[in-house]
Amino acid sequence: MGRALAVGLVAIAAILLLAPGWTLPPRGRFLQLAPGTVEVHTEMVLEDGAEVRGAASGSVLRAAADFHGRALIVVRGSHVLLHDFTVDGNRATLETRMGLPGDDMPFARFTPDNGVLAEGVGQLTIQNVSFREIAGFAVLVSRSRYVAINGVRVSDSGSRNAAGRNNTTGGILLEEGTRDFRVTHCELRDIRGNGIWTHSLYTSPRNARGVLAENRFDTIGRDALQVGHATEVRVEGNSGTRIGHPGEAADVEGRAIPVGVDTAGNVDRSVYTRNQFSRIDGKCIDLDGFHDGEVSRNVCVDIAGYGIVMNNTNPDMASRNVRMEENLLDGVKYGGIFVIGTDNVVRRNRLLNLNTAHCGCDYTAGEPDMFRSGIYLGRGAERPAPARGNLVEENEITGYQMDRHCIGGAPGISPDWNTVRGNRCK
């Protein structure tokens, strides 16, 4: 870093930025960044009580060509505040093509070149920070509590695997049992991997008590939002377009179908409501592992795949007690809602212009109605889970041959196992 770039920093900050592996002083100290761009060569480590603030005219922390580290900013103390500056990850120089970590390794120990990495901390606030050209994750929070990320902007971020596909990176990730978190009013554009998501290893605690609300997405290569291995998460009022774009970013070899709101692991007592998405090259909402929760008043338009799909990959859950009410799907390539399990309610949804592909596809051997039905009562997904004791009522269903394939059922699902009434099909 040249001398001119240090002008305007408080004296202690200048010393820290010049020192390899610098660490901010403990509790109650802050770093006022200089106007303009400062190149960062190694991790900037923040301890308890640190505050990093940008200049009123704008401050940029940019990864130098020789940067080496887990993240430009590593938070290892609690009560840390980051606000009003920009992080430039220099992705064009630093990107390394890599796949996904193994089943026994969290992303925090695997993915380098992140924007901000926080592990095992409490009371972390990231406010009004912009991230661009990040090779890893813009923000990666692991094993932490009381996390607030608000007004963050992320653009042109994420790296690729050996095949040139996305490897989930680029967005905001909370993992390994992170609790009491909020990600709100953020904007994510041109992200190769997932936008905002949670994740934990199967052997780790679930993420808990979170809110993902009022975020905006444009051109996301994988999922806009994903709730992975979590409990008590509210996903509300988010919107986006061009999910699963550009097409060459999609991880087709890994069968990672892009989704507006996705689910993974064991997820319960959660609510997905009032989210709006358009131009999805995949599914509107995926409920793999979702149970004992609510999916309501969501809107998806122009879906190049299936509408809402239930699944049960995680062995610790059963698809049950899910309320899917008052959702609008308009312009769906295949079917509307795929239902498995017990005691679910599918009520007052508007499923319009379904099966635009005019599909009679035998996607699963012996089940020709699965992809051409408005609502399909299945016999299972990853594991057997026959649709039984479900209520399907007062749904409006239109589209290609929906007068004939309005409510479908898999072979072996008896018509009297579920209550189906008052649906309008045309």
C-alpha cells in the first residue's frame, strides 16, 4: 500500500493496515477508513467491540493481487459493527475453480477469499456495506449468534467448479447452528451461486430463529433463498427475477435445480410468505425436508419447471402438517403442486396456465400424470411417504388439459385417502 493511500486514516489504523496479519485493538476502538481505495494483502482480524466505518465520500477495501486469506475481514470478536464502505474481492485475479466441501467440512473451513468471515461470535452487525467481485462468499457467518445483516449490496460474485458451473458461492451464508439472525433489505445481483441461505452439516446443530425479509434478487445462478437444516425461520417479502440465470452457471452435473425459495435438511416451524419471483429456470418453492410449517401468499410467474414440490431426503423428518394456502403460480412448464405425506392442507391456491410444455412426460416410471397434473398426490419422493389424510380444497387450476388432469394421484393412492373438494378446474 502506498503512502498516499494511508493519508486520512487515523494513526493507529494506518499502522494496522501496513502490518501483515493486522488485528484491530480490543473493545471500544474503531477504524475510520480513508476515502478512496486501500489494497489489502492479508486478513484483517477484528476483535471484541471493533467498529469499521467508511468515509463519507466512499471507502473501498480491495483485495490485492497477492492477497492470501480466508476473507478480507475476519471477525473473531463479539459486538462488532461494520458499516458504510465497499469490499472489492478482485475476483478476476483471485478466483480458484473448486467444488463443494465434503460432508464433514463446513464452508468456513473450506472456502477462501470471502468478503467477511465470522466464526463463533455474538452481536455482529453489517450495515450498508457493498460487496463486489468476491470469489468466495460475500458474507459467511458460522457458529454465531445475534447476527444482523441489513442494507447490504452484493454484485458480480461467486466462483465456479472445474466444469465451469456455480459452486454455491457469491452470496450470504449462515451455517453451523447460527442462531437469532436477520438478513433484511439486501440487494443481490449477478451471483453465480445461492443468494441468501443457511446450511449446517447433518451432525451439527440446526440454524435457528432467523428472518430473511425484504431482500431483492436479480440474476442468481442457483437458489435465490434457501433454508437449510433450520428451525423457526421466517422468509417473507422477498422478490427476484432471473433465478437460474445465466443458464451456463447452473450446476447441471450436480442436479442443483435453481429455486426461488429452497429447503434442505430438516426444517420445521418455519414460514415462507409473500415472496414474489419471476423467470425461474427451475422450481418456485422446494420443500425438501420442510414440515410443520406454512407456505402462503407467494407469487411465482414464468416457471420453467415445477411449481411447489415436497420431498423428504432428510431421514429425521416426515412431510406432514404443511399449510400451502393462497399461493399464485402463473405460467408453469409442468405441474403445480406435488404433495406427499400426511395432514397437509392445500387450500385456495391459484395455479394458472400450468403445463405450458403440453407434457405427457413419464418422468417417473409408471407415473405419467405427475408432470401434467395441477395437484399431484404422490406415493413418496426420496423415501416412501404416501399422500394420506391431506385436505385439498378450493384451489383454482387452469392450463393445458387441466379439465382432465386437475387433481392427479400416483398408482396405489386411493381416492378416499385424502379429502378433495371444491376445486375449480378448466
